[in-house]
Amino acid sequence: MERRRKQLMVPGRASVDRIIRPRGKERGTSGRWRSSEAEVHGDSHALVVSTENITQNVYQGDDHSMILINCVFRVGGAAILLSNRPSDRSTAKYELVHTVHTHTTGSDRSYNCIFRMEDSAGCIGVNITRDLLAVANTTIEANISALGHLILPPWEKLRYTMNFLIRFFNLAKIKPYIPDFNTAIDHVCSHVGGKPVLDALQKSLRLSEASSSSIWYELAYTEAKGRMKRGDRVWQIAFGSGFKCSSVIWRAIKTVAGHEEKNPWANEIDAYPVDLINEGPIPYHFELSE
């Protein structure tokens, strides 16, 4: 069996052999520097640049169904250096363990739930239909099912299988068993794709904490809090139009110090998380529009 080159996430400076610009929010997980590419471009560095830019897509019309994009997206970005060079293992932070990509573009319902189009006045914007939550849940569940087969311990798979057989043969009236992903994952970084989707994701996976932050800023937040220990497994999950969903599993090669100067949270990490309970009401007054 041919041995594939392992992909590492490397900090610091290095010469870059390939620059990857992910297309789509779910591609920001790792730019999907596929194993086949890592084999073809051996002994290489790849710079993954993940950006978010509302400038060219801001909607200037009056259709309420297309104005949501102006409220959700802003401008930001992150850059990640990947390597398949064995010599970089001593300086790398993480090792890539698994990648799972799922898309349901073959369904018209999925393809059209988030669609860039013109309104009746000719203004370009993104239309979001009511099918979004149902489509998102279906795609994310398919992605998680494939991922669970790879990462869940044997006893969790056995519990799920036994529960399925009991319900399939009507041996007893029991609720479907939801595997405990906390047995395989230490940290979860979820794409900010809307609170309803995130709440459903956290509930369906029995996760102790599912953050709504950007996946790379959330990873940096976990590091800045000093929570990332050697051997910890990080699950990054992102989803976007199409509908598509990607999951990436990283393993921490070393304990990451919480006081790195290059960490974007370094100067303000002590101020988070914000205590909203004791902060009092937000000092703004909102009135419903006519």
C-alpha cells in the first residue's frame, strides 16, 4: 500500500510553493489541499488564504428576502500554511487526520436555497429561501454520518447500531440514539452560518460547546485560552451554498502556548467571554419599521 504524505499546519515563515484560494465558505476549512495534490506536489508548502468580502456582493435593492447578506457578512480573512514536508513536523502545530466533503447540488431544492440573482429592479443580491434550514440539516447530517464512521470509538458505533436494529425491527419503542462526539473530539470550531443552524447542530451532536465564531478565529481563541494540549483533536465544520458541508479533523502535535504574539486574540483574550448576564440591557433603542 502506498503511504500518503501527511499534511501539517506550520507556523512561522517558509517559502510557498502553492497558493490556494478557497471558493465557498465551506472550503475555508483547509482549502481542501487534497491528498492527491499532496502526492503530486511532494515536499511542498501550500498557503491557504480564506477570505470574506461583502464589497462586491452588497445588495442595494428593496427586496427583503435578499437583504440578509448585508447583515451577515463583513470583511475579514485568514491565512494558513500547510506542509507535507517531514522536516516541518518539529515546528508544525497540527497534523491533518481526516477530511470529509459533502454536497447535495444535484437537488434543485438544495441548489436554489441560496442563489445569487437579480431582483425585479435589476439589483444583484443573494436570495435565501425557506428551504435553507431543511436543506442544511440534511447535508450536515450526511457529512456528520460519514465523519462519525471515521472518528467515533467502537462502543459508540455499537450503541448506535443496536439502537437502529431495535427500532428497525420494532422490538421496543425507544428514541434514536445520538452518538456522543465528545468521546472523539476535544474542540469544535463551527462556521458562523446562522444561529438556528448552529443550535440544531449542537443539539443533534450532543456537543458540550459549539462556537459560532469563524473557524480559524475560533481555533486561535482556543489557543489563546491555553486549552490546546498535545494530542487534542479539533473538528472544524463549515457549510455554504450549493448546499455543501466540509469537515476537517486536526490533531495537535504539541501543546500550544496561550501567549503567542501573533495570535489575533493576544491583546484582549482576558476580556472574553463577555458576561452578558451581568452587563445589563444593551444601551440602544430599536423601533419597528412601518
